[in-house]
Amino acid sequence: GRCAQPCRQKYKIGNGKNIYEGYIMSPKDLCTAQNIDSLIRSGVKSLKVEGRMKRPEYV
């Protein structure tokens, strides 16, 4: 199968005048490790660590 991760999907972004279509995310964009302190301060009580059963190429 095809990869279903958000970074592999095409997106359209527009501002009313211009529309950009393409692959706009990278796996680094999806990483929230640098935001953990902010998430805790906002009241988050639990986090899910993705990739436990995934191959090294995924994580």
C-alpha cells in the first residue's frame, strides 16, 4: 500500500488570490517534541508516542 501519513498527502492552501497545491509538510513539521512543555502547561494529561510497532523508516 501507499503511505497514508500526512506528510505524503497533497494539500491546497489559498489566501483568496493565490492557491498553492503540493506536498507542504515534512516529518519534521509533524514533530511536537519541542512543544512538550507548552502542551503540559495547556493542560494536556497524556501523550501518545507514535511508532511503537513501526519500522525504523517510519520513525
